[in-house]
Amino acid sequence: MILILKPNTPTESPEYKQLLAHLANLSGITTRVHTEVGIEQTLTEIHLIGNTKALSTDDMRILPCVEQVVRISEEYRILGRHINDERPSHFDYNGIRFGQDTLNIFAGLCAVDTLEHVELTMKALRDQGQCCTRMGAYKPRTSPYSFQGHGKNCLPYVFDLAGKYNIKVIAMEVTHESHVEEIREALYQTGNATGVMLQIGTRNTQNFELLKIVGRQQDFPVLLKRGFGITLDESLNAAEYLASEGNRRVVFGLRGMKTNMGDPHRNIVDFAHVPVVKRLTRMPVCIDPSHAIGMRTGSPDGLLDIMHATAQGIIAGANMVLVDFHPVPSKALVDGPQALSLKELPLFLEDVRIAREAYEKRVEMVKHYQEAG
């Protein structure tokens, strides 16, 4: 059971102390307090852990400071979508809203290689009205001899250029707690020119210590990619690790499942799980068509496989697209074969618009059908 307190409830108030004293006397029940400090208000939730079936929601609702009571109906306690749960399915970060009803495109470099390529990419995004991108500074690779990314050395010019071209949020993978501190320091040194969404890659989905560390910080939202060799339930529980440590600003990423059943694509596309994740949780859902497809081949209709996969995910209701673009794909140091060129960016974005419009029309169709029935 979750007790949602009235906004801006002061922890030093007599009413709050009275509430905690009452909860401490409940037999077999322990409490965990979650507080989220926003720009306009502070929200506090008290999670009751134990056998709460005997507790009456009506009795809990009249306790001091309590505004709403949510009875847990899903395994994912914090991020789950529970019965009669009116908590929001969105969050705002650096002027951008991420929710189950929004769509944001993160096109950019899988791995930062040169300052010139970063600037060309950000300029192209700005010219197309985009304000988000992906820029890989830390790159875990299968081979120890492959390019591992420039790390903290590229962060200052990446963040400076983001500020120059009005890029609000950069998705950036981290593989160690030191990377979080390096990003935080580089942002400070550049006057917080942009924002960063920390990315947990598919190899680290069950790196529980990393999840705990990233979850404890609340400066940056997190994009958690589904593990490529584990079940959806296991990956959703990984997201719950982040939230249980305090960071609820989590986007769940689908990037294809590792199996040769998807050949000739790199992975088998799992974008049919977009509505599943939205039904089970309150997280926005991201798709990564580049790593699902892994090549820039196309069909006789002239559309690339990556564009087809993107459309599938968006028509299913995806809220974010993480996709590889590069000024010169043949010179990319990581995943060049799957990167689209900047010349293809307008075409890609128009195809995204068409797919999103189709999704919105489908949603309206269902509403009209339900209202008529």
C-alpha cells in the first residue's frame, strides 16, 4: 500500500510526526519514505511493506497529511500501474516532457568520434526543429580491442555544442559510477549548457549495484534498456531497482532481443511490447530501431528496414525513439553499418510524423467507438 501525502507536507510538522507514529504501531508493517523535490512542489509517498490486506483504504485516507491511498496491484511497486492509481505517467526534465502520451526523437551519434561530426549532427538536428540527441562517450564493446569511446575527454565540447545549438537533453550511456560524476562535473564546467539522460545499456540491465547507484542520484533521468537475454519481467524489475533507490524518472527502452531467429537483422524486433510496458507500468517507452535492425538495408518500396521498424514502434504508441545518425556513416567508429546519414534526417522525421499521426488516429477511433457503444 502507498500513502500519497498532500504536496509540500513538511516533515517537521506535528501532523507528519503523528502519521509516522501511527504507522509505527501497525503490526507487521514497515515503512519506506520516498520524496521527490520538484520545481514547484515536493511530493512525499510512504510505502507500507508487509501484510497490508487487512488495512482499510478508508481508514488510511483519513490519517493526517494523507491525500490519496493506492493499494498495490502489480509486482512493480513504485513504477507499476495499480488499480485506481492516479499518479502521473510523465515527468519533466530541462524543459522537455517525457510521458506515455508524448513522443521525443533522440537521433545522433552512437559514439562520439570528432568535434566536427558532433557539431554537424547537432546543427542538422537544430535545423530540423529537434532538441534531443544521443551522444555516446562511454562505449562498452564485445571486443577489448574495439574503440571504447572518448570518455570524459569529449564531454566539454559535446555539452558546449549542445548549448550552442539548443539541444536540451542528451542520452548518454554510463557503465560505472565514476561516469556519473564526470558528466556532472563537465556540465557544471560548461554552465549546465544542456541536460543528460543517463542510459543503462542492455549489458548492464542486471548490474544491480550500478542500478542502485544511478537510482540514488536524482539529478538525471534514466533510460534503461531491456536486457537482450532476459525476460521482460526481469527487465521491468531492473527498472524498479532504480525507482526503489529514489529515481522514478525512468524511461524503459526496447532494443530487440538477441537471437538468430531475427536474422538477417541484428536482433529480433520486440516493439509489440510497447503497449505491454505501458499497461503494466507508468514509464514512457523508448524504441531503438538501430540496434534492433543493425543494418541500413531497404525493401523494394524504398523504405529502409530501420524506418519500417520505427513506424511499427510508433504506431504501437512508443514515446521516444533512440536512433543512430552520422555525418559520414562509413567513417563512424561504432555501428557505422546501421547509422543513417544526416541527409536522410528530414525523410526519417517525416516518416515518424506520419506514423505518429496514424497512432493518434487509431486512439481517436477507439474513443469514438467506446463513446458510441
